[in-house]
Amino acid sequence: MLRLIRLKIQNFGQFLSNMIMPNISIFITWGIMNALFVPLGWQPNKILAQLIPPIIFYLLPILIAYTGGRLIAGERGGLVGSISAVGMITSTDIPMFLGGMICGPLGAWVIKGFDQIIKNRIKSGFEMLVNNFSIAIIGIFLTIISFFLIGPLIEWISNSLGSILKIIINFNLLPFIAFIIEPAKVFFLNNAINHGIFSPLGIQEISENKSSLFFLIESNPGPGLGVLIACFFFGKEESYKSSGGAAIIQFLGGIHEIYFPYVLMKPILMISLILGSMTSIFMLIFFKGGLISAISPGSILSILAMTKKGLYFANCISVFSSFLISFLSAALFFKINLGKKTEYNKKSTKLFKNNLYSIKKKSDQKYDFIKKIKNIQKIKNIIIACDAGMGSSAMGASILRKKIENKNLTHISISNIALNLLPKNADLVITHEKLTCRAKKYAPNSQHISLKNFLDNDFYTTLVTQLYEKKEFYKKNNIQDKKDNFSEKNINSNKKIQSKNFFQISKKNIFLNQHAKNKQEAIKIVGKYLVEQGYVKTDYIDAMLDREKIVSTWLGESVALPHGTIEAKDSILKTGVIFCQFPKGVHFGENIDDIAYLVIGIAAKNNEHIIVVSNITNALDDKNIITRLSKTKSVNEVLSYLNSNVKKN
């Protein structure tokens, strides 16, 4: 239950972050122009200063609304979200970032619902007319609603939040927000907090004060730097050796995710982060510090660039003091633990020696899960994903890419990306263990492995070693990296077989509205029909079940293709196909969402299975066709789709 709640919060936080992150460069543009051309800037210019208000009042809210709409309903959602944001912007005199984060998704949900209603009901030739006018009409209504309702509501909320924050600041309670921020950051909600909450609040405040401390609350690298330096000097475990390099990357590069694993290894360090963050916020309030724009990444260089004239001391003392407090407290925690460990070891030397072999064995098995990757020799692309796709994942991808190049595995591509942008066809996805559940949701058909630290050098070394050894094994044994390996003679033979069109699906091969509790039951149903129609002997059903134990026959996109093992060829009497529809679905794959609605059993003599599989996969290469076949009650409709493809081939 707690895991599900955490996943929901992470998804919502990431959605908020995803509306802001693509537009960070525009925030920075506005911040630099603000620092240069306003009356108190470095190069005051009244004429050029006129360019600044339109960016914050019009461009950014519309871009945020467009981005939010596009995330939900693609281009149409983005357009409707942008139109509806105009009404909200016009109705108020304050920057409408929070409003943009509401109007964009709202407009997208409306147009998405409309598209679902009219789906498959538009006459041919009228698609463009309906698409354009639907955006226009729905956009007009939403613009009016946002003008009279959303805009004033957001303005009232903003004013109320501003009043509450002023009370909190006046009573010196703001530093206590660190008790929420720092734990949330360590669980990879940092971008959601910074860009989904503090950036909009900062923009609202900056219109009055010309700078805002909200831009520096989450993005301050000081607390993380203090913890990493303490790990480097006082952490005795092997895993802390990399913390020195991580500190440089975190402070200068602004990649805060890099210190999260070190804290998760020693949770008491969370207290150090909280103390450091509280100190930072207190200093910002006391010296009236802050930045002129949102920053990303949270690097000291970005902080200095976004600090306006006169606030360098306030911001620098905030960063330094947070570093000092987190470092001293973390060092104390390490010292206390080290003392206890020494006393324990003196009393337990014998026990330690007796278990030395066991410990070593456990260490050797640390990365055994890498050896369980299926079809590792066929991996062509590896994606390392994190919340934003440009922090810790970029570092991990860089490390892995170098190791791949050193082993001359040039056929494998390495890339890093944000979780929500994961392609469904990735061969292997690597994420932090706290993010793997979310990654599987976005890329359900990929293989997934988890790590605890994006800078875990041993993890990448073990993975690359496995990839290299598999490549050398296949090369040494002259095994080609293909699903089926035949000589040119056999390939030509297959072409001849194909030209004969050796099987034809008929109504007797199609069974709709089947029901099964699990995939074993579904396979038995399919196998029974293969037996009844004279394609196979009864023992072929057991071979199909054995094949499923070796590796799942789940193809993805709601389709499973169960068949027998190689040893069961003698049980095949003639080539045949059974098409079974399971409207309620059957769980077939490894992931919870791997539900098959179409289960197609095959039995093929000799090498005919290549042509069988080719015909079926070509027939089902369209998601819309698969959806229709999953719901249809017409055998003739199934027959027309499958046999039309057989004739093409």
C-alpha cells in the first residue's frame, strides 16, 4: 500500500516537473535579461527592459500550458491547453504559472474525451474539418471558462499562499520545511519539488521583490556536498571511495541525484541534510538572499549566474553554512558508528573469521541478477533512465559508454533519457531501484535491471563483461545472432515453401470469446484445438507448456504466440494455426501489464514456422487491428485480416 502511494506521488510529481523542465531554458533566458536590463541590473536599459514582462506574463504560461496539454493528448492537447491559458492570463495581473499547469492538462483532457467519443464516427474526407473546428470550438469555451473562473481562482489561491508564506516567514517557521524537502529529494522527487512547486511560487514572489529565496531552497548544493565530503573522509566502506568525485560533480555540475544512494546506504545522514537545509533557509531569510530565476541544474555556477547585484554574499553564505553544518553532523555520525564498530570487532574476531568465506561468497553473488538477463547476446540498445533524464542517468550512461567502447562492443548503443520518454522497444533499461517500477510502466516490453548507485563502477563492469563474453562465445562457436540461423540453401528453401502458401487459415482455426484464469490454462485451450483439428499429437500440449517455462512466448502489444519445444517436432502432424481471442485477457508476460487478448498457437513442420510467424506478425503490425480483433464478435472479420496478409506474403 505504501509502495503504491509512493508511486502515485512520484508520478504526479514527475508530471508537474515535466511541464516545467522542457521550458527551463526560457526561464534562464528571462533571468539573464532580468539581471542585465532592469534598473538595478548590470546594464540597465529601459528599451530592452520592455522585452522582459511579455516573457513572464505571456510566453512562459502559454508554453507551460502547451507542454502540460501535449503530455496528455499530444499536439491537439497542447493547442487546446494554450488557447485556454490565454483567457486566464488576460483576467489577472500576476504571472500565471500555476494557472498554466491547470489549464494545459484540463484542456487536453477535454479534447482527449471528445476524440474518444467521435472515434471511428467521422466520414472519410471530413477528418481535417472536424479536427480543426473541434479545437477552435472547445478552445473558445475553455478560454471563457478560464477567464471568468480559473484565472480569478488562481489569483485568489496565489494571494492566499503569499499571505500564508509571509506569516510563516515572519514567525521564522520556513526552515522547518526542510523536514519535508530533504527526504522527498532522496526519493527522487527533487525535480518535482523544485520545478513543480518552488519555481511557480518563486515567479509569483519575484514580481514584487525582484528575487526569491524559493529558487534556492531545493537547488542549494551545500547540504549534499557536506554529506559527500564526510563520506569521503570518514566512510570506511568500499562504496564510499567514489564520493570524492561525486562531490565535484554535484557541486559544479549540479547533479543532486548523485548523493542520494550514499544517504540511502546510511539513512541517519538524512538528519545531516535536514540540518544543512534548515541552516540555508535561515541564512536566506536573515540576509534576504535569493535568485532572480529558476535554475537547472542546481550547480554553484548556475546559482552565481542567477544572483543579482548585491546578493552574492547572502547566497554564498547560505550555501557555505549549509555545507558546513551537514558536513560536521555527518562526520559526527560516522565517528560514533566507527567507535561502535571497533568495539564489536574486538569481541567478534573469531566469528568474523569463521564467516569470511560466507561474506566473500555473498560479495561474489552481488551482481548475479545481471547473469539472468535474457538473450543478452541480442541486446543492441541500452537506456539508462532517471527522473529528469539529464542528471544521474547521464553520468551512468557516460561510464557505461566508455566501458562498451573499451571492449569494442560497437553494435550496442548507450543513451540516457527521462522515465516518461522511455521507448517501448528498448532492449535493456537500467534505473535506480527506487525508479524501476515507474520505468516498467513506461517500457513494459523491455528488460529492466536496477542499481543502487548510478556511479557503481563494478555494476557496469560486470554488465559489460557479460555482454563481451556472450559475444565472444557466439563468435567462437560460429553462432549468428539471429532468431533462426540457416544456410543460404535453407533460406532459398524457405522462400519456395512460402511461395506455395502452405497453409490457409479458415473459420475452423478461429475461436472467439475464450476464457482462462492463467496462461497455462490458455495454452491448454489452444493446444486442445490443435489436437482436435489434427495438427499435432496430444503430447504437443505438454511441449507448449515446457516451452513457456524456458522463456515466455509473450510478444507484446496484447499478443502471445505459444508453441512447442524443438524436441516436440515429431509430435507435429502438419502445419497449422489456432487463433484464440480472450476478451478478458490473460497474464502472459513477466510484467503485471503483460496481458494477452490474442493467443495464437502454432505448429509447423520442418522450417515452416518461420513463414508462419512472419505472416502472423505482419498481419498484426497495427495496434488498431489488434484492438479490433481483441473485441470483435465476427469470425469473418478475423479471417479477412489474417488471410489477406497471407496472400500478400
